[in-house]
Amino acid sequence: MKKLELTNESRVLVLTGAGVSAESGVPTFRGMNGLWEGHRVEQVASPEGFAADPALVWRFYSLRREGAAKVQPNRGHVALAQWEAQLGDRFLLATQNVDGLHARAGSRRMLAIHGELFQSRCERCNVPFDDPKTYFAPPLPTCATCGGAVRPHIVWFGETLDPTHLERVGAFIEEAGERLVFFAVGTSGQVYPAAGLVDAARAVGGQTWLIDAAPSDDYAARFDEVVVGKSGEVLPALLR
């Protein structure tokens, strides 16, 4: 593995995906056929699905909350939190994971770009709030302010990412320029706009690293350095 060399001017941007959470044992709840209990994922992860059957959607996310609450951050999560502690504002983490494990490991300069599993929000007020509860059966949650339906604070199919998250990542990349070191960790590079961050990093002259247990050839070809392995093993060694 090539040695990572950072200077006092380096700026580090990290994108993490499902592979990082998988090492902690976070359940996926989707079978080999892509279905959950016979339901297409769009039925439990889209605005249309929630409108059609909110009880089904809440049962799905209640199971995910229950499963995520039982697992712990792994060495990869901890290493990134330690890295942030050393670099301060020269570090930014953007995660596609919703399970909260990065925050539990100590990450603070972090953007949960696909939402947060342990938060909910009113469909009318649109303000997220912490919510670790499970809702396996009615009554389903309603907003204490306006009485509107409350949904999981997750970016569903057909929805766009929070523009403030994209703006913050974009500003970090532009400000860093050639000082940028970008890492994609445990992500397949199939979901945009996150999959395009490597191209944005290269466009400003930054270094790009991919760390993944089974990287795809197409995604790997877009990086300067590719390290095949589990993040919980590679990151602690790399950051040493």
C-alpha cells in the first residue's frame, strides 16, 4: 500500500458508503432478489410509498432502527473521527450511510447526505428532530406543532439531496484546490451526485484514493490510488 503523505496545508474530504457500515454488521433487510418481505424497495422508500401505506414504511424503518441500534462503530469509523480531531477544519466527511455510526464514533464535521435514520420530520413543517423510537403499529407519529404526518428523515427515491450539503462539499473542494486529498471508502460509485465527487476532486488537481473490499473496475479507474481491503483494516493503517 502506498504511503499517505499529508502536509500542514492538506485538506481531506472523505466519502463513505455502505461498505463501512457493513463491517459493523448493519442489517441490509433486502434479499437476493432486491425485495423486502416481497415489497419493492420503492414501496418503502419513496414519497409515493409513504402516501400509499405509511404503516408499512414505518415498520420497515423501525426494523432498521432496531437493527442499527444493536451494532457498534468499527475501527474505520473510529479512525476517521481521530483523523478529524487532528485536522480540525481541514477535514470534512460526507456519508451516504444513515445509521449514525460515524456520529457515535465521534465525527462532528460530517454531512449525512442521504438523511439520518434516527431522525424524523413533519411533512408540513419539514424540520428534522431526533427520534430513536420505533413504530411497528398504529398510532403512527404526528407533528406536535401542526398535526401533520411525520416521516423518517431519509432521502427517498425521487427526492433530491439537501442543496446546503452539496454547497458545503463543493466549497470545500474549491477552497482546497491542489491541497485536496479525496477518499471514497466502501462505496460502489453507482449513486450520483456522490459518485461524481472524485471527478470534482480531480478537476481541481487533488489526490484521489479509493478504499473498498471489492471495487468495480469502472469506478476504480477514476482514482489515482486504489486500496483493496476493508476500511476497518485499511484506514487505521493508512492514517498511522
